[in-house]
Amino acid sequence: MKALIVIDMQNDFIDGALGTEEAVNIVDKVKEKIDSYLAAGDTVIYTQDTHTEAYLQTQEGQKLPVEHCIKGTPGWEISPRVYVSGCQVIEKPSFGSIELAELVAGMKEIQSIELIGLCTDICVIANAIILKAKMPEIPIVVDPSCCAGATLAGHQNALQAMKICQIEVQSSRS
């Protein structure tokens, strides 16, 4: 079995409070990738960056003082352009999710894990590294054509860092 992890494809990261043109531009490719995994009978899991109204008082909020992904707001919602009902969603209060790694590690017969989504240089890399640490012998793949960073330079730097950590950076399935 293969698992596709769709990282934080939420309205605030696509065209909302922290949206970018690059994020908008990957939406269709992300949906195609999701559809290909589901058609093959593989697993798709979404993560959802989740903050409270007290976000600005958190450490993250002090360093990134832009309210985003406040639970229950439209910006927090996973984009309906990529969300497929019935797939599991993991809410995460920080960049990486230990809960996600434990869930995937508990899947029987997992052969590979692919990550796509937003932002390459924050949540995608954080989750890729956590998954690699939890399951060092399972191939972890990141498709750069289905990711966007907070900046283009950040995207490229994150891809290079992941390669160094033995995470495959390539298009695996479209």
C-alpha cells in the first residue's frame, strides 16, 4: 500500500491570509495526484493546520504575526477543490505532526509515502523529516510540482535539505 499525505491545502495557505500565486498554481496538480492515488486503491490523508483565537499569543504567532487557519473559519477549511470526502484528516497545532507519523507507521504493508502540499519550507519538510525518522526504511517521496513554499527560495532550499536527508524529491505519479 502507498500513502499520499496532503499537507495543509487550506484556503488561508492557497489564496487567503498567507496565500501565494505558487500555491494557487498547484491546486489542479494536487487534485490530479489525489485522484490517482484513490483510483489505485491507495490511502490519502490530509493534514490541517489548526490554531485557536489565541494564535497571536503563541510562540508561532509571535514569530509569524498573521492570523491564519483559526479553527472554524473559512481559511481553516481544506480547499473544496482538493478535498475528497471520506479521507482521514489530521489536525495539527504545529508544523509537524507526531500523530500523523504514528498513524502511518501503524498501517500494515505500507510500501511508500508521498507528501505534497503547503508550505514546502515549513510543514512539508517538517512532516517529511518526522516520517523519515519514524520509518527510516520506508521510501519517503516529495513531489516538487505539487508543493509550494512560502517563497520560491524557501521551496528550493527545503527540497535540497530533504534530498540530503534521503527523502526522494521527484514526481512519482500524476
